Amino acid sequence: MIQGSGRCHYHPERAGLGVCVECRRVICRECTTQFEGINRCASCLEKRLKALEGPGERREWTVGNVVLGLVGMALVWGAILLVAQAAAS
């Protein structure tokens, strides 16, 4: 069932032209944007475009990353020493 009364969800004074396939809201001509051959409203289109952008920028090293790296190196070094000690005995 289509939400609303055939009026645009974003512009109630305008007649609805279509339905957004994502949120199922009735939208007018000005609110309808075809992307990938499908009608979407502005908010759903923005969400879709953000999803297609992929991951955000890579951040610089933080204190937490440095500490995690040092702990990891200490664990590896400890394991090497343990194996060396076991092989020597």
C-alpha cells in the first residue's frame, strides 16, 4: 500500500508523480530523481550515493594505534624468545 493521499511527502501542496522505491513515499516531479534507472527521493538518493562512495579517508596514526602496534610487536618478540628457549633446552 502506498503511503499518503497521492500528495508529495515533501511538498503536500503538489500532486504525487511517483513513489520512491527505498522509503515508499509519494513524491512529486521536483522530488523524483532517477538513479540506476529507479525513482528515489532526495534523502534516499543521498544515502545511496554515500554508500557507493566507499570507506572514508584513511586517518593518521593515533596513540591507540601506536600502542596496539607496540603490544603486537612485544607479543611476537615474546613468542620468538619462548620458541628459542624451548629449542635450546
